[in-house]
Amino acid sequence: MIGDVLTSSILLEALRAQYPDAQLDYLINKSTFPVVANHPAVDNFMLFTPEMDKTLSSFITFIKHIRQQSYDAVIDVHGNLRSQLITRRSGAPLRIGYKKKQSFLFYTRSIQRHKKPMHQYSLAIENRMKLLEPLGVDFQPINPSIYLQKEEIETAASFLREHKLDLSHPLYMIGVLGSSAAKTYPTSYMASLLNTIVETKPNAQLLFNYIPSQLAEASAIYNACTSATKKQIFFDVYGKSLRDFIAITHHCDALIGNEGGAVNMAKALGKPTFIIFSPHLNKANWFGDTETTKHQAVHLSDFVDHNAANVEQAKKEPEFYYLKFKPTFIQPKLTAFLSSLQ
């Protein structure tokens, strides 16, 4: 959800540029608000709560509230049944969403997704921009941005210094875990990459991005590292909230690790990223050719024959295909990436 909400915020920026006097409201899950807080293109945030998702009466009340706003247009980026119902019941004369079998029931304009990028951006960005075509907005090269307050940046810097980190030395945020096992590079393989980081940059300081429920998995990766690498890992230094994580990442020189929301946040902060894609994902969905000057991304298909049939099978057997994705494939590119950083 985090990556989707952050990426979809580019629509607000494009609309604000085209319609500077429009009222632009953004409906998101409440838990994702920290990634778009303070966004200058948004007039009002509509926060969808877990209660609205679980309780029919709360959901109906929320739909009534949306209808009362008398929107001229509603754009459904999510496209699940819940968001389709909200869009349909909004009463907006223009209702836009992606083309599906049932889309005619909910939208007045259905948009066909690109299967391949047309502007060398990720499909995530290009297909979102297509949703603005009915509003007369052509593709614009916009990347998501996160807006931190000065106080948040200063507090994060103080937090890092209090935990004995030297901000004059390389500081890397490590996405050690994906959102699921199917999106997580194997433990021993990830440890091998962390060893490569420290071998390449001996004074590098590594922060792990994980939440308390992932302690065991994160600890396993830490324990698989060499003693030299362990000395450079500040295992207990992490953000206690999503906003804290963002502010800490602001002070990092790069983010390295599994593809996911943390990568999207780092990019939105302008930080270089080195991304490991799961074998069952399409790299083009979240990585474009325009990004290669600052970011690097690796996928199993970059190194071995990995066709569409393999991708489908990798959804069922992620571990089997991940084991093919050996660290020796990745290490030369990772070393070159680290050498390119200032």
C-alpha cells in the first residue's frame, strides 16, 4: 500500500499544475498517511480506517460522506471492489478507472493499461498518468516526493548521533526483508551482499529496516554475516514509526535491499537505491530506464533465462527460484553502485 499511495500522489501534482484552482482530495488508507503528509498538492485527505473496511455501517456512512462532497471527477487508482463501489456511489459525473470486465458498472471512462513503457518510466508511473487522459492531462515526467519538516530532519539527526553513528561516514539503509517471504532475498544470500558492502566500503554504517514482528528474520540475517560486517551493523537503531523511518532515511547515502515500500520512500527522498526484485515480479512495473543514472535494480532475468512461464511458476515456488538468484550475480553490480556513490 505504501508504494502505491506514494506513487499515486504524482496524479495530484499533475492535476495541480493543470488545474491550479481545483479542490484536490486524496482518499487513502489511514496507515499510509505518513508517506504523503504535508503534500502541497493535496487540499484534503480522506482517511479510510480499518473500521470502515470491517463494518458495513461505517462503510456506508463513509460513502455518504464522499457523495456529499459533490465531486466533478473521481479517479480510482486502486481498482478493487471496495474502491469501485466508492467511485460509483460518489455520484461524480466523470468516474475514471482501469479497464476490467466489470468496469462499465463503476466508471464512465475505462483506461487500458500499457503493457510496455512508452516514456521509459516505470509502468507504475506511466499507467497512473494515463488515468488523467480524460481530464486533458498528457503524460508528465513526475516522480513521487516526500515532504519532511525541518524539525523531523533535525530530530532524526540527533537520534542517529545519540546512537553513535557518524554522519560524515557512509550510511546505508538496508531493506533486509520484503513484505513477504516471496519478496525476500534468502538469508544467507543477503548476508553475503552485506559482507560485500563492508568489504567495498570498510567504514560503511548499516541500518536494518524491519519492524518488531520481523525481529527473528532480521536477526538471522545479522547472525549470518561475518564478524567484520556485524561490527558495522547498528541493529537496534531503527525508526519506531513510519515517519521516523522516513526521517532517518533522509540522512542515509543510499538504500540497498529488497524491492518494496522502503525503496519507494527512499526514491521519493532523492536517495540512490539498489533494488533486488523477486523472481515472480516484473521489474518494468516499478523500475524505468530513466532511473538508471541514480538507481540500480537487479532481477533474475538479468542473468539467466527466465521467461513468462518461469515468472508464473516463481509465484508458487519463490524459494526455488530465489536460490537460482546467486549473490555472485549481483555482487559486481553492487560493487559498482557503491563505488559510484559520493
